[in-house]
Amino acid sequence: MKEVFVFQLSTLGQNILLATAVLVAIVSAIVSIRNHKPNLDKLLIQSIILFLILYFPIFYLWIFGDGMIWPVGFVPGPKSYSENLINHHGFWNTVYFVLQSLSTTFLIYSIIVLVNLTQIVSEVSNSWDKIKLKIPLVNIAFLGIELRKLLYPNTFLKFLVAPWMLLAAFWVYFKFLANPLVEVGVNSYAYLDRYFFQENFQGRVDKTGQRLSQLDISPIGYDYAAIFVMNNMVVAMVTFLAGLSTLGLAIGIRRFVDLPTEISETKPS
């Protein structure tokens, strides 16, 4: 059987849970946009804060390792694929995937609300501009341009837009494109490994990668396992930092942008 770069670290039930989280986020965002426009900026801030709280344990696990929030030796994965993978930490494995699903709900919700709120406060009326706001990757650049205009009076927030755009682009790339590109010879991780990962990161990659490579998971091999670990580390880092920068922009919109009356009934002082 041909070996492919797919670490099957989620069961059907866990995938259904994540799909449900995305569906709930989309429905909730649509309801908020249609029925709660006066509080849309406030809802955006609240959703980002909840995302950061729920995602922090996941960020901590992949960046700093186990031993404080998580049990020593814990690596998330489905029990049905390898009992040793989760090291008999069934409860913590469940906690991990519940946190992942809940944080995904608030992540998707905040993205949809941010796009629509930016469209409203920037008074985008051209139909092509509205379409660009909803195209992945394209909308990152367009949102950045619009947000920079909106936050121009505040120097700090204005310069926060560029790092936010970079983090958002990195998130999309490493979340959806980096692993498939490895199969065709484009190894982004080799570049990160050479120029950015420090010794403590290398130690974590080596330790967890070696352990995963010994388990009955396809594909078996240290290189693939190490790439899996690096992907989770990069995605966790970029996701959390992007959330922090998005929170700054959301607060900026609420405090410094002249919101139309149909968006905010009372402008904050």
C-alpha cells in the first residue's frame, strides 16, 4: 500500500465534533450579523477573548510541552489508533479535543464577524470589494488595507495591521497548504528548522517525533513524525499570536472608529 503523509490523529467522532463546531460558528455569526448589529463590535471582542482562553492550553501543550497544564508524556490522538499514543490519558485526550472544538467555534465566528464588521464600518459599497472580503487569502490583504485606513489616527494600531496580515497568511498556509506541499517537494519546515527553531524547539521535535515514529501510524518514520510535530507547533504559535493581534484590532475598531448608528447605538468614550 502506498504510504501517504496523513497522520490519522482524529477519529470519525472527533471529526464530526469539529464539523459541528464550524457549523455552530457559521450559524451563530449569521444570527449575530442579522439580529445584533448594534453590538457586533462588542460580540467580536468577546468571541476573541473566549477563543484565547480556550485555545491557550492547546498553545501551551505544543509550545511549552507537558508537565504543568497537561500530564507528562501526553500527546493527543485517538485511542482506536494507538493506545500508547495517548499514554492512557483518556480524560485529557477528551479535554484536548473538546477545547479544540470549542476554540474552533469562536475562531470561525470571530473571522466571519470581523469580515462583515469591517465591510460595514469601511462603508464598502462596490460589489467587487464585497466579494474580495469573502475570498480566503485575498480578504486578508483587503481587510488589512481597510483596517489600516480605519485605524489611521492611532499609530500603534495602524502598525499592528501588518503583523496581523502576516500572521493570518501564515495561519492559512501552515494550516491547509504546508503539509500537502511536502509531498511535492516543497518543505517549508526545513527552512523554519534551519533559521527559526531554537534548541528547545528542536528538543521537543526530536523527543515527540521519535516517539510517534515508533507507533503504528501511517506513515512510519522520524521525518514525517517530526514534520507533524513542527506543524502543530507552528500552527499553535501563529494561531495564538494572530488571536492576540486580532483582539487589538477589534478593540481599535470599537474605540477609535466612528461607527455608524446602525452598528453602535452609543459610541464608547
